[in-house]
Amino acid sequence: PRLVRTTAFRFALLYAALFAGSVGLLGVIVYHSTRAALEARAREQVDDEARGLVAEYQARGMERLMLVVTARMQGRQRDALEYSLTVRDALLAGRSITVAESSGVVAIPPRGEGPNDLRPAEARPARAGDGNRRAYFRAVQLDNGARLVVADDLDWIDAVQEAILKAFGWALAATALLALAGGALLSARFLARLDAMTRTASAIVAGDLSSRIPQTGGDDEFDRLARAFNAMLDRLAALMESLRQVSNDIAHDLRTPLARLRQSLEEASRSSTSLADMQGRVALANEQVEDILATFAALLRIAQIEGGQRRAGFAELDLSALVAGVAEDWRAVAEEKGQPLPAAVEAALAMSGD
């Protein structure tokens, strides 16, 4: 069920419908164009044969025409032309072919010109056991009263078209099967990559901030999305680490000032002998509170700067003077512990900083 509900599978079905429509349209075009071409070929063949027989009659007479028609009928093979030569409904050669009254029979002019073109019409070749068949025919009235009919059965055209329809039917079936198989494969691949992302997200929710979305190395849209998410997770992990560091710094740097403040307040409440003495100790406690707040604000500023969220305090900073001042301030502390603190600072080093 998950496969068929994916976007990839729906796109595959959409493209399958488009391909099936294209195949169907192509089939209609091929079907009609093939039939038109085959019918034109049949018409041309019947007309040429009729003209040739008429020329044979005009050149060598009726007996020669009867012999030619008889020879054509005896040597004909399957799906060959049909011939009929009659005089007043009496069959002289060939088969008896009944032509519809709307056949448009024309007579050969006395001066021997060829027959005019006739439109295709319905004819019924009189074969034993055959039913009515569609055929193209040429019916010519000769000058001696005889009538020559040449017809081409259209069953072979219908067989060709049936083969075309079957071929396109199989093509449609193959298109549908390939579309379903391709859609299933694409959906499975899509779900596999999506499940990997889901597992990574679940691991992060569970507290594993080191989990990352795997990449295949193909540089496709999933890999690009994975790189973007992994970069976001790296940034999130860095911010979380910064937060933990800020918490540790606050706990470390404020422990001693808070202990001193507590000690000062306890001494003020325990050993103050006068109002002036109490006020002096409270003023000292206020100074210690101000130092604590300044330290706390400095720690927050450091965290904001490290997180890339604070740039307002950035300015041109004399780094040489800053390092020299730090070394000078801590040299006395180092000397008290018997530790040297040498400092070699190049002059006029500046940078943008807070």
C-alpha cells in the first residue's frame, strides 16, 4: 500500500497514461494510413489489370481475351484478383461476379480509348461457401456487348489491419506492465531513501545528535537534500555544544563570586555593629553583584558571538595591546606560583572583533 501511495508511483501512472495515449493515437494513425495505402494499391492494381485486358481485347479480339482470363483464373493463387467475362448474363470466362447496381459501369468508346476511373463499390465474388465480401472492382462494357469485371477481394487488407491492431494491443499491454513495474521500483527506491531520513530524525529526537542521513554518492536530489539536512544537524549540534559550554562556563565562573557574595552577606548579618557598618557591607555586596552580572553578561556575549548571532559589538580591535594587557595582568599571578609568563607580541596587529 505504501508503494502505490507514493508520488513516484503516481507520476509513473501519469506517464503510463500519456504513453498509452500516444501509442493509441499512433495506432489509429497507422491503422487508417495503412488501410488507405493498401486500398489505393488495390485500386491501382485492379485498374491496371482492367486496362491491360481491354488493350488485349482491342488488339487481338474476344477469343484472346477469353483465353487470357481463363489462364489468369487457372494460375491464380490465394488472395489474387477475381475475373468475370459475361455476355447477357452468360459466363464466358472467370467466375460469376454480381455487381451492385450502383457500380457505375461505363462503356469503352469506339475509338479505343481506355476506361474512365471508377469509384470503389461493393461486389460479391461468387465463391462456393463464401459470404458477401467487400472488394474493389473495375467493370467495363466492351463494344461487342460483353462485360469484363476485375475485382480484388479486400479480406487481405482486413487481415493486415487485424495484425496491426493486435500489435498495438500488445504494445499497450507492455506499456502498462512496464509502467507498473517501473513505478513500483521507483517507489521502493523513494521509500528506502525516505525511511533512512526518518530513522535519522527518530534517532535525533531520541537524543543521538551524532546521527546523520546516509548518502549514496550519486549527487541526486536525495543526496543534495541529505547534505543540507546534515549541515543543519551539524549546526544544531554546534549550538547545543555551545549551550553546554555556556552552562559550564557560568557554573565555573560564577561559583567563586557567588560564594564571596554569600560570605559577605553572612558576615554583614552576623557581625555588623552599626547602621553605617551594615550599609558599607551592603555596598560591598552590591559591587560583587555588579561584578557577577557583568561576568554573566560577558559569558552570554561570548556564547552569542560563537553562535554567529551577535555582530553589533564588532569593531577594529588592537590585538597586540589586548594580548599584552592579558599577559601583564596574569604575570603577577604566575610569579606568585613560581611560573614564568613570557610574552613576545608583535606591535600593531589589528582585526575585526568584539
